[in-house]
Amino acid sequence: MPHADDVVPAPVSLRTGGEVLALRDGARVAADPGLRAAARWWRRVSEDAFGLDLVPVGPGDSDDTGADVSFVLDPAVPAGGYRLGVTDGGGHAAVHVAAGDAAGAHAAAQTLRQLAGPQAFRRAGRAALALPAVTVDDAPRFGWRGVLLDVARHFLPKADVLRFVDLAAAHHLNVLQLHLTDDQGWRFEVERYPRLVEVGSWRRESGVGTWRAERYDGRPHGGYYTRDDLREIVAYARERGVTVVPEIGSPGHVQALLTAYPELAARPGAHEVRTTWGISEDVIDPSDAAVDFFAGVLDEVIEVFDSPFVSLGGDEVPTTAWRERPDIVARAADLGLVGPDGEGDVARLHGWFLARLAEHLRSKGRRAVVWDEAFGPDLPRDVVVTCWRGHAVAADALAAGHDVVMAPEQEVYLDHRAADGDDEPVPVGFVRTVADVRAFEPLPAGLLEARPELAGDLPGTVLGAQAQVWSEHLDSVRRVDYAAFPRLAAFAEAVWNPAAPGFDERLRGGHLARLDAAGVEYRPLDGPRPWQRRPGVTGWPRDLAAERAAAGWAGMGGWVEGRDGAEPGQQR
């Protein structure tokens, strides 16, 4: 049966007419050339799910052709938004979509699919494609509605990544940050540096649970994507309105790279692809040779990915190895990177190194993205800062002129446990329930009260927000499903239409049935199924209330070098 009252994320305005109308077999589908990808995608998934034929109208035709379904470009519609009408076309459904751009057409197509009910999320079937008579006016709150998928810690085959793209797009998420490299594995094929995948794409075993338990599975783990694999992922995502932002991390989180090319390491000697989690002291020697190496990698990245953004990582970079080497300390001084005492400040090599790579990307027409540890005086102002360590650093970055993406660990890290108790598989991090994630506010009232200047005009802009699915403890697509859903649906509504009421009712009333039809092994709202548990695997639960009490809600964050209690190897 069609559903009008349980769309997720909820449209800004949805009015029902009370009728249920069937789209006839052989219905004609017309689309403005700029909106054709969205119309084609909707037509194909609807044909598969309902076993009917939908006939595309030829190039250049629009809504005046007598088509049953039309996608029309309308510059008056807000960016990313759409108007959708389902009316009686003479005993059958007539569908009209008006969008201001391709992004709006993709969002309309996803809403239209949801309106057709759970059957629309199946790959095959034979049933009437019935739609409720509705009028929808809709537009997103933010332009950047992202989700990070970590395929470096645990590799996901290409088919699973494509499936995740589908699920992100189904929730109006339009950015997939693909975390391709880390200490535990390098997943991107680089033709000029073949050892990155020959050596760096696999490890001899993996930690099980928190690194503190020192428990290992004894099984080699690995995998990587060829350039053609990634081109396919990019094209597949583009056809669904999703931009894939690649992340190639440096100057930390590089132990897999240094295993393949140890001459780039700050510490000499042999290296091994990391088998445990946490933070490694193995970092790049921030030399001209290393800059040239990464520039070569980035040249191949931009050949494969069409995103205007490329993430350089930049998080969790211990400087211990740099401080141990007098030549690196001297290099910092020679570059004018000095501290208050006038001596060379190796910590500033972090920003210097990333600035060189950001400049290289700029010369190629791309824009760098970094995690907020990289924010500082040496970071170019056009670099986007993804703020995961709390709200205070976001306020500082905005005031300094950076555009930011809000991704606070304490709010939208979906690898963190979904409830208290021993039933949660590998319980790490803070408790983040579906309701908690739905209540996420990128710019909370407390921040605006503490920093009133953020309510005015600032040189930096909040581009949007991003949820993270880190995979240290997610070793299969089933575990990814469990961690991500239905909390990712809650996040999607928080960044699309946070004013919408009744999320829990819509989730229970229809949206979980869509996830079931799509084959998503989500976490049930009343707790995990028996086979979703991981008894005997030690996690590392954290107490959100206690950490907020100690640090203040706006100032808390992840690992900070030199802070009391901070240590390399700490769980993210």
C-alpha cells in the first residue's frame, strides 16, 4: 500500500488528497535534460520493483508532451528542493516534479519511491504501482548532508559500497566520504606506487574488541579497489545524486603506507600494517620528498574522483617521532615554524605539510577538506574543516574564515553503542540512541549563547553535517547495517528538516518496513537479535555525562596530544 504519512526525512510540506492512484503500465516519463538522471533512476527501480514498463519520452521533450510522469526544471524552486504533485490523470496517476536543479530532482525521485510503499524497495515483483494523491513542497536545511564510510579498517567489497550508496541516497544524503587509507590498510590503487596495494592493502590479523584487551583473530584481512572499481562507484553515486569525497589521510594514520614505502617514515626501520586500533606514533617525515609523493597520489585521486572536494585527513598526529629527530626540529625552524620560545616548533609541521597538499589540490581545481586537528595558523582559509572534537573548535574555525562541516563524536558517530548493556555488540563510545541522533543540532543553542558572534555574519559558513561509520569493530556489511540503521535515518532528517514532528511514529509506521524490503539488517528498536550480539568481545564504553561535566559540552573532543590522560593508541 502507498504511504503518505511516513516519509523519511519528512518533507517541509506534504498535503494529501485522500485518493490512491495507480500508475498505469506503459506510462510515459518525460524529463528535462538536466534532470534526466533522476528520472531514469526512478523509472528503472520502479520497473524492477513492480514488474511494469515505463516508457521514456525522447530527448528534449518536457511536460507538455502528455507524459504521465514529468520532471521539469524550474529556477524558482530553491537549490536542492522540489515540488511534487500526484493527481488524477483520468483514472490513473499523473506525476509532476518541478526542481531547481539535479539535486532537487534526485530528492523528489526518492520521495516518490517512498510514497509507493515498501514494495518499491525490492529488486523484483509484480504489483500495482499505487501512489497517494499528494502535493509536496520540499527543500533541505543544509547543502552538505554526509556520511563517512570507513573501508580502511575493514574492507568492504565493491558491491557493498554500491549498496551503501543506495541507502544513503534513499535518505536524501548527498555526500559519501570514503575513508580509503589508514594504519590498518590502503584501499586505493595508485599506478605509480604499486606497493601501496601490493603490501599496504592487507594485514596479518585484526584486533578483536578494544585494543586494551590485546585479543586478535589470527586471520589475514585485506582488499583494495582498482581505479576502475572506484570510477564505477563514483558514477553509480552520481546517478543517484551522491558525491563521493575520497579521504587519503596524512601525515598521521599512515602505517600501511610506511610499510610499503618505509623511506618516507619519520622513524627509520621496518614497518608493519597495523593489526590493532587506536593511534599510531608512526608518521610521515614531513619532507619535500613526502610532499611530492602525496602530490603524485593526489594526481591519481583526481583522475578517478570527480568531487570538488578531497579529504587529506590530518587527524590524530602525534609529534613524538618528529621531536626525536634534530633534523626535523631544524627543518621546522628553517621554514619559520617557531614556537613562543623562538625554537623550531615541529607541531606546526602538521599544518605546513597539509597546506602544501591543499595548495596542490587548489592548482588542480579541487578543494581540500581536513579534520579539525589540522586547523591552525598554517592552514589555508579555503580548506574545509570537519569538526569532530566538539563545537568549540568549530566556532574557532568559523571565526577564522573556514567553512566547516559539523561531525561531533559525541553526537553522530554511529559506530558508538546504541544503548547501555552487555547485549550491544562490541560496546564502544557513548550511548547514542535513535532519539539522540534525531535530536542532533549542528549549531545548538548553547553554542550560540556562548559565542553570540556566530549568529551574525562570519567569514566562514556551516556547509552542513556528517555522520561517521568507523569500522574498527564493524567487520562485515551486516555489522555496518546494525550500526548505521535506523540511526542514519534519524540523522538524515536532522539535517534535512529538523522541525518535522513524529519521527518515531513514521519510523515504526512505515520506514522500518522499507528497510526490511531493502534487506537492511538494522538494529531493532527494542534491542539486538541474538545473532547480532557479540558475547565475550570487550568494548570500551564511555560516559557522555561524565565527560561533558569534565570538559563542558562544547569543548569535549577526541585525543589531544599533551592533554592529561591522552596517549597514543587511545580509542577514537
